[in-house]
Amino acid sequence: MRITTPRLILRPWADTDALDFASMNSDPEVMNDQGGPVSRSESDRRLERYKQAFELHGFTRWAIECGSTASFLGCAGLMSAGSEHPLGVHVEIGWRLVRKAWGRGIATEAAQAALANGFSRLRLDEILAYTSSENLRSQAVMGRLKLRRLEQRDFVRKLAGVDRHILVWAAQRK
């Protein structure tokens, strides 16, 4: 299973991605909205969770690589959230890119492809997106994706010991 766009390939994770994924997850600027950098062991746990999500649900946060160079650019895709989440059971779209990939439209392109796959192949009716009120970059991507803001579903999440106001958006199948 691969999703291709004019510039990108979204693909399942390989064991060889662990080092690049850990490097991205150790970057303080990249991980600012996630409560800060994570250790290699925590990064490996997250990678394993993404692999398991694909096996269980048929979707995940895909590895993103540049179509022309095959270089690792980050991840984007869907994840399932359970009843313990403040929003209850739902599917969420998310993305994270290595810093060198910022500002080039890659997050928007990858997220558009993942949304299209979620609505066409998976037949999902709604996909949520959320980020902290401070994360203006992700909010801008949500705007470019033309997601609908759902203020009534905002929630508070503790990240690195700090309460963060989390803003919620949604996309619906057309």
C-alpha cells in the first residue's frame, strides 16, 4: 500500500526508518507542540504503534519520502483514537516533518492525500484534526486543507506538565 502525489510517496514504515524517525523526534523545534523531544526508545515505541495501527486498521501515519530522492521527510496520515480520548472514539489526521521540509507545502500535500484515501478507500465519514492554540504552522495547514473549525469540541491537554488549549477541526466525506 502506497499513496503517491506529484512530489511525495506515503508508504508503510520499514525498520530502516527508525533512525530518521528518531532524529526527527529528537529535534526540539519539530517536537515543540508535542511536549518536547522524545528519547530513542520512546520514538521506537511510537514507530511500532504506527506499524501496528496499519496492521489493525489498514491506515496509519505513513512515512513520507521525496518521490525523486527517496529521502525521509516525516510522517502524515490517520490514527484511530479510543474512548479514553477527550473527543471519544474518532479518526485523526496528523503530520510531522523534518525541519528541512518545512515551508514547502509538503504537509498540506501529504495530508490531502491521506484525507482522500481515508474518504475513498476507507469510506470514513469524518476525520478530525487538532493542534495547540500556539501551533500556527499546523493551523495554517488545516486552513489550506479547508477543514471546518469545531470550537465546541476544543479540549485541554497536559503536555510536558503544561495545560495546552487544543483546537479542533474536521473534514467530512463529500
